[in-house]
Amino acid sequence: MVQKPAKSPPPYPSRRASESAVAPSSRRTKGAAGDDDTVITALELPGAALTPAMQAYFDKCTEKLGFIPNVLKAYAFDMPKLEAFVAMYNDLMLAPSGLSKLEREMIAVAVSSHNRCYYCLVAHGAAVRSLGDDPVLGELMVMNYRAARLDRRQRAMLDFAVKLTAKPWEIEEADRNALREAGFSDRDIWDIAAVAGFFNMSNRIASATDMRPNSAYHG
Amino acid sequence: MVQKPAKSPPPYPSRRASESAVAPSSRRTKGAAGDDDTVITALELPGAALTPAMQAYFDKCTEKLGFIPNVLKAYAFDMPKLEAFVAMYNDLMLAPSGLSKLEREMIAVAVSSHNRCYYCLVAHGAAVRSLGDDPVLGELMVMNYRAARLDRRQRAMLDFAVKLTAKPWEIEEADRNALREAGFSDRDIWDIAAVAGFFNMSNRIASATDMRPNSAYHG
Amino acid sequence: MVQKPAKSPPPYPSRRASESAVAPSSRRTKGAAGDDDTVITALELPGAALTPAMQAYFDKCTEKLGFIPNVLKAYAFDMPKLEAFVAMYNDLMLAPSGLSKLEREMIAVAVSSHNRCYYCLVAHGAAVRSLGDDPVLGELMVMNYRAARLDRRQRAMLDFAVKLTAKPWEIEEADRNALREAGFSDRDIWDIAAVAGFFNMSNRIASATDMRPNSAYHG
Amino acid sequence: MVQKPAKSPPPYPSRRASESAVAPSSRRTKGAAGDDDTVITALELPGAALTPAMQAYFDKCTEKLGFIPNVLKAYAFDMPKLEAFVAMYNDLMLAPSGLSKLEREMIAVAVSSHNRCYYCLVAHGAAVRSLGDDPVLGELMVMNYRAARLDRRQRAMLDFAVKLTAKPWEIEEADRNALREAGFSDRDIWDIAAVAGFFNMSNRIASATDMRPNSAYHG
Amino acid sequence: MVQKPAKSPPPYPSRRASESAVAPSSRRTKGAAGDDDTVITALELPGAALTPAMQAYFDKCTEKLGFIPNVLKAYAFDMPKLEAFVAMYNDLMLAPSGLSKLEREMIAVAVSSHNRCYYCLVAHGAAVRSLGDDPVLGELMVMNYRAARLDRRQRAMLDFAVKLTAKPWEIEEADRNALREAGFSDRDIWDIAAVAGFFNMSNRIASATDMRPNSAYHG
Amino acid sequence: MVQKPAKSPPPYPSRRASESAVAPSSRRTKGAAGDDDTVITALELPGAALTPAMQAYFDKCTEKLGFIPNVLKAYAFDMPKLEAFVAMYNDLMLAPSGLSKLEREMIAVAVSSHNRCYYCLVAHGAAVRSLGDDPVLGELMVMNYRAARLDRRQRAMLDFAVKLTAKPWEIEEADRNALREAGFSDRDIWDIAAVAGFFNMSNRIASATDMRPNSAYHG
């Protein structure tokens, strides 16, 4: 559905948010994950026509990744929602920041591990593997970030992000100061909070809709 | 800072996200809440020049509310972040939906109550009071939504939103079916999840930065 | 029922603990709170005749508050229970103590917030508003006492009361010493514990019986 | 201190709530429990002169039990507090009720087990052993009431009391109806709630003050 | 069943893991504990013939204790399982170690208290009573080890064991160092972990099967 | 250390449980996992001489796996402990059972996921991948077993194992009956409990000692 040009509305009522035209890079037979490439969420949401901007973005995904991340296809039933999600995601994860892209993905995975979000753990665990030079780091973020050998800065960053996830009501100035003492600026603190906050949102949307990661993430 | 035209950058490094030009509708002496109208967060973030779109939006807030919500001033250190937040917020809370605006605010407050987020409880508790015709409803959402006399639909909606907040890893098809049986469409389920997810993000950004609500909310 | 002289027993079997003779200061139509002024609890308990002492006490409530707090009407099915509750409550909250009346109400609300007790949050939130000169303090106690700007003494007091509420089994000498270091005497520690303990009792009786606060508290 | 006639005030500043004149039925050397018969709480509270009513009550305890329960000695620094506690306790645990005295003690112990209150588990575990004809029942209440072979009525009673202890904010009409279906009247529901509530108070006062049970309870 | 010589298989299908030939030292009528001496678990598992080694071990139990602990009878449906359990148990609890036998039993009970395991609390509470010279120590371990007057070493040992039970994912080098500072060697740390781990296993097998302690433990 | 013949004791005090003679199949530079192949635990335990049986077992591991699992090297400081562990492990995971080997590994991983045990998740996640024909199943067990598409039998099995892990005190006959209704025999229930119990032990020993998985598991 989502691959149609903006002017021609989808001619069919889709059953479940689904992908029809984009061939996944690897097809799997249906197993414990279900069929991640054709049934993307548990909700039946008729696809909307992509706006030109979103069409261009989807094309870019296909070109660079070889597939369109299922979260984008899940949002593609409504263009304002898709565009707002893409704008916020890209700013948070890709714009200049005192946090490296790898660090932002580490937060994403540590938060998603606390929330046990299957979609986000698969997709962002893959990102940690791809951005880092340490093949085990993604696994550690998925399983228990406390078991990783991290420098003080990254450990403080993840401790803050996970406490903010688990008990946001107990975050106080002492927690912010722990970040400052580990070398983070106030702007960095915002970014840690914003990335942790964003995945607390995404984890819940993915869990609420039973979102399935693209099979391509599994390699 | 936020009131400057987009072209002239702010000439001063601000101390803490702060408001300088917009007079709050009611000034309070400093009490247990701190000084909500001049110190907005615990982070020192130099203000950015508002883009024309954001300047227009802030003007509209001032015109319609009499003040600019502090969450917007807190985000105003960076225009892409502010614009993404505003776009997502306005779509979620104001765009057409099977959920009424009051219902979306009820979710906002019930989620914020679970997370004990001072900023969001004050700001959105006020919204429930202003949108509903029942003056006690906002108080019930803040204190314990289970104590409210709600119809089956609204109770199912809040049960889902709060479970999704507390234990997102335990949401399954049975939970979605409980919503369907209460009369919600799959699109409605998305909207419930998206609003609940959004406040799980906002609650954490507010708690991480010790965001203070405008004194005007307290009436 | 509860306003009858002691010698004449109530001539009717009441349905639910209810108020018949005392006109509430403000009548509301039935909303999300139910009808707080006529259905006080979820239990049907026939009213007992007030003893002269309790009649005098109820008269004093009516004179000073304009209404009889629903918790008293709820207990009025049995005079020994009502009298024991009133004696303990008045000693704890009103007798001389190293804690001010406002501080005791702050403990009441912070404990009731942890326990999410609708009745106690409404009634004692109103007390904090009425005793304090800071209109926002009651709201902060209801929402998250950690967000309030408190001096060290009051913060230590509430930290102890809330830990005692959440994990009484982990209270140890170090917790008592934190109070002593914040300036509290051993007698003060007893009073903090006794007020926190009392509201852990009251919160549960109110929740167990779905006790509704008088509509007058909502102002 | 507490054994002095009401008119003569205690001539000494006591160190810790302590017993001086009443010989414990069995003296133990100091072990893991500390010296339960001379150091009763961790707070130093000068003893008050007993009122005649309380002197008579203490005399009755000595006569019937062979000792004065330490909780009474702990409260004896202030007569209004002691009298209010005694009045409420005796009404709840000894006055006529649809719950047997054994059932009320079972609630006391199951609640105290959830709260892991050493004082109350020792004192009321002993009461269950003394009131019941099943020597193992007290042990089961202390360790895990769910492991006991109880009839449906008593199981429903304890399930309600323990849920009310653990998550009072989740008690709703369905919970009350489960009691009604197990044969309890609305008055019985009040009594279950009141006993459970009372021990949620007492557990916290005992934990907050490190109250030690009389060595006599250990037999 | 379990008392048969290894060569003759049991001629009957047993109903529930049960004891037939070994007379309990004290028979009780059936009460809240059920009939601990004839119905040992909730599972019907046909008994296996004891191997000579296990027969000898059971004989030794009968000789030294006067009865065969029910946990052994529960495992006796399968000789490799029984033998592995016995080998591990005896090594952990009886082999030379920097921890005394009493200390190992204290860990057993503190862990079982966290897990509220009826079987293990009864059986190992009895062991603490029998190994220690302080009759109250077992009760304190069952109820709340934090209330016991322990030296720094034993307190550190139990804090580690109970944290490892409650939140194993949060154990880090600082926790191990707290043990080292309390005087424990690395080998001792292993032993603390191994005993705590073992009872986290046994507690779950006992709870999963509703294992009942021998009535003899109750004295 | 562990590769020495049984008769010659290790001539050196080892620093940390370490491997010296067995070359790992793939050496990694030190990253977030530390150096899993040379520092196996955080404890310094001098190696013991392998008994002939254990030497044979280690040889068999090397032959079949290409390496000796680090958990075995960690236990190799003491032969009775190593032998008891190996005996219990092999019986539970490899002996005939109504549960397939894959099902037993699924329990291992779901339990280890609840306990966030890095060692066990890596080692047994690899086992699920190797035993199953569905490459994603191991990932689902690590991340959130509830997201897997399982048949009723396996779902019931994991629900029981995870509840037994999280709240063993709440397991009752209804939980066992849910397994029976899903087709499990009483013997199968024992095996589910025993495997879940075993990993609740192993997870804690691994977390207590900061055990690191062999780098070979990461492929």
C-alpha cells in the first residue's frame, strides 16, 4: 500500500498493516515470529497514499537499507502521523548531538530491554551492531547493560536512561548531577532524556500493536 | 529568548530555559513549586531564535491561552525539536479521531498519574477540567482513575493505557480484544496507544528536566 | 441517620452508609465521582444512634466546616468504632506535637498519594491548601512530593513516611538517624511514624469501602 | 515507668521505652533479637504516668498474660495515644463480629507477613497458635497463607486483606463481591478491611520504631 | 515406595508422591497444612526403586533424624534426579566452607523468606534452631532478617544473598566488594552465591509442586 | 588450570577463574564483554586438578563443541561442586523427558531473560538457535517470550516457568491445572519446575560471579 504514488489512493482495503510491493531481502517461512514481512501489526489499518516527501523517504530507505522498516509501514495509514514520527525520529537519532549515534542507539536498546519490546530490540540491536566495532555490544544492551564493560560516561548515561524508564518519578537533581560529573553538558542531558523518552513511547506503540520487525534485521 | 524574530539570534546566553518577554497571567511568590514562570527546567539551555512558524504558534498560544505553555519554552532551545514536538502533539491531541479530545486528555492524565509527573498532571489535569462538564473528573484522573464512575468504554480505554504504561511487555491480543469489545475500532486502538505512548515520553522528559508548569494552570 | 439523638434508634434500614439530614454545602449532579453526598461507601451498613459525645462532635463539624466529613458518617454504623477513630484521629492530627498541623497533613497526603486513595487525597489535599499559605503545596503533595521545593527537614520527614509506606520492612536505624540529623527528636519520629501509619490504615479502609469525599471538598 | 500510680510522675528520664518493674516470665541472654524485655523500641521516649484506666488495663494484662505486651509499653509515653490505641485494638479484635477472633488474628498475621513486621508476626503468630486448635496454622499464616488448606470463606478473606495491603488502589467492587459470594455480609467486609487496615498501621509503627516482642511470646 | 530394595520395583502405582513404610515421629490430624506425612506434593509420581546408595542414605536419615525429609521422598520417583540433588545439597550445606553450617542455613532461610516457600521455611527454620544457640534466630530469619541483631559479617552475607534473590541483574562488583570488606574471601563469595542460588532453585521446586514439610519439623 | 591431569595439582595460584590451555575457537579483542576467554568470573579461585571423570567430560566438550563452556571452568576450582553441577545439568537438560531438549532450552532462556542473566542468555540462546529450526525463536525467548507465536502447550509451559521465576509464592493448583489442560503430565510439570528452578539457581551464580560466556557463543 505505502509504495503507491501520492495521487492514487490504494484501491484495496488492506488487511492488517501490510507490505505488498517491497520485496523483503530474505523471506522466511512462518515461525515463532509470525510472518514479519507481511503482517506488520495486529491492527487492520487501511493504508494511506504516501505524500511525495514520504514517498521519497521510503525510496531512500529501500535504496540504503534494502527494505522499509516496518515501523514506517505501520505508521503509513496516516500521513501526518508518519511525518511527525519521521521528523522526531530523525532529529533525535541523526541530528548533531553531544551523544554519538552509537550512544543514542545504546540508549534505545537499553530502554527497550527494560520494556522488553521485541520490535525495538531487534531493530535497534541491529543498529548497535552496525554502528559499533564491538560485535557483542548490541547483545549486552539487549540482555543487561550492567554486564557490559563501559566507561564511566556511557555507564552513567545508561543508568540515567534506565532509571528514567523504570521510575521517572524518582529522578532528581542528584541524577542530573551524576551526568554532569560524568562529563555531560545540560544539552547532552536533554538529549539522553529525549532519546530515552522517545523509546518509552515507541516501545509502547510497538507492544500495543504487536509490531513485528522486518525479517531482514535477523540477517 | 523565544520571542525574538527568527533572523536575529539571541544575543545572550540564557541561564536555564526561561521566559523573559511573555508576562505570566498571574505571578506568584516563590513557594513549594519554585518559581514556575521564570525557571522552567533544571537545565541551562541557551534559547534559539523562533522560526516564523513557531513564532506564529507562540503568538497563537498567547492569544488563546494568555500564556505559552512551559513545555514549549523548554523545547525552544532548538527549532527542529520544537517543531517535531508541536507537530506530533497537535496531531495526537487535536486531529480528528474516534477518541474525543476529552478522552485523549483523560488518557494523558491517567498515564501521567502512574508516572507521577508533576508538569503533565498540572497542565493536563487543567485540560480535563476545561474540556469536561464534570469538575471532579480531572481530580479523579490525577488521583486514581479506578475510583471514577466511568462507562465501560472509557474504563476499558484507561485500563489499556495504564497497563501499557506499567507493563508494556504484557500487552497481548486479549488486551486489544477487550478494547474491541468495548466498541473501539483498530484505528481507535492505535490512537489510545499513541496518546499513552506520547505521554510516557513527555512524562519522562518533564521528570528528567524537572519541568515546572506555568503558574497560570493553578488558576 | 447519624444525626438522631442517642435514645431514638434509626427507624429505617439505610441503604448504603448515607446522609439524610445534613444538607451538603454544594449539591452536584452525579458525575464521575458518583453522588458523593448521598452514597458514601459501597457497603450497606444500617446507621446507629449517635452517642451524646458523637452527636456533639458532629454538631461541631457542621458548625465549623459546614458539613460532616463522610469518613465520620461511614463509621457511624457503630459507636465504639466511631469513637475510637475520632479519638485517635484528633490526637494524631490536632494534639501538640513537634510537627506542625500542616506537616502532619503533608504526611497524610504524601502517604495517600503513594496508596492512590481518592477519599484521603481529596479531603487532606484540601487541608493542606487550607493550612498552608502556598496554594500549590497541596497539589505537589498529591502529585509527587519529590517535585516540591521543600527544606531539608520536611523532605526528610516525607522520605521517611513514604518509605515506611512502600517498604516498611526496610526501615532501619539509618532511616531514623536521617530524621535525627534533619532535626527531629525521637518523639517527633514517633509522630511521623504514627501519622504515616494512621493513613496507611485509613487509605485502606477508604479503598476497601469505596469511600467518597464530600462534594464540599471540591469547593 | 508504666507501673507507677497515675499521680506520681516518673522520677527518672528513661532511656528507650523500657520496662523496669514487671519481671518478664522468661529472661533470655541477649541474642539476635536483642534484649526484647528491656529495650522495647529504638526511640528514647520518657515514660508517662499511667492513668487509672491504663493502670487497671496493665494490671489485667499482667494477671492474664503474665506480662504486658511491649506495644503497650511503647505507647505508654503518652496516655491519650495509649488509650486511643487500646480502645481501637480491643474493639477490632475482641468486640462481637461476624469474624471469629481466630479469623481476625489470621488477618493480622497474613497482613504482617506481607509487611514482614517482626513484632506483629511474633505476637499475633502466638495468638493464632493459642486461639486455634491447629498448631501449624500460625506458621502457615507467617510463611505464606496461600499454602494453607483453608475453606473458601477464609481464603477469600485473606485474599482480600492481602490485596488491600499490597495494592489498595486496585480494590474494586469485584473484590467486595468475591467476599459476598464467599458468605460475608457488608458488615463483615468492613471488619475485614478494618482489621487489615489496623495492622497496616501497627506494622508500620512497629517497623518505624524497631519494636521488639516480649521474650515470653517465644515460649 | 522409596524404602524398597533396589532390585524389586514398586508393585503399585502410587497416588501422589507418598510415604508408606516410614512411620512419622508424630502423626497429626489433618489441619491447615494438609496431611504432610502422607501427601507430600501435588503431583502424582510413581515411586522408583531406591538405588543401594540412596537406600543407605534414607536409612541414615531415619537413624539420625527419625524420619526422611519429604523433599527426598518427593525426588525419589527418579534415581538420577534424587542422587544429583543429594550430592549437590550435601556438598553445599555440609562440606567444609568458610561459612559455618549455621550461616549456610541462615542464608537458606532468608532466601526462602523472600520467596515465601513454606516447605523450606519450615525445614530450614528448624535447622537454624537446631544449629544455633539462640532460639529466636530462626524466627528472625523467617520473618525479616533485617530485624535481627547480626554482626557486620553476617548482615553483609544476608544482604548479598537476598539482593541476589530479589534482583540478580543488579549484582555488581560493588556488591562483591561489600562482602570482601566484611571479611569474606572470594571462595566464601562463591559459597554464599551457591547456597543462595540453590535455595532459589529448591524454593521454586517446592512451590511448583506444593511440597509439604514433614510434620516432625513442627515439633 | 582445568586441563591438568588429575594427579598433578596445579602448581600456580591462578588469578581469576581462567582458561590457559584450551584455545578458544575465535579470539576477540577486548570489548564491552571484557575478555570472555581469559577472565571467566570476577572471583579469584585457584583451579583444582580435574578428576578423571571430569577430565573426560572436558575432553568431550572440546571434541564436540570446540571449547569448554565457561560455566564448567568456573566450577572447576572444586571437583565435588563441578561433578554435582554436571550431574544435575545433564540429567535435567539431556535425560529422557516429556519435554523436548528444545523446550527445556526455551525454558532456560525465558527464565534467564526474566533474571537478565548475560551468561545464560548467551549460552542458552545459542542452544535454542542450534536445536530449533526457527532462527528467530532464540531471539524471541531472549527478548520477550510473549511476543513469540507459540502453540498453546509451549505458551502454557513458559507462562508457568516465568511465573514460578517471578512470584513463586503465588503458584497454586490452578497453575498446575493450566499445564495439565495444555497436555502436560504430572511428570512433565516436575520437569518444567526443575528446569525453571535450575536456571533460577544458575542465573544467580552467574550474576553473583559476573560469569562471562565463551566468545565462541557469539559466533
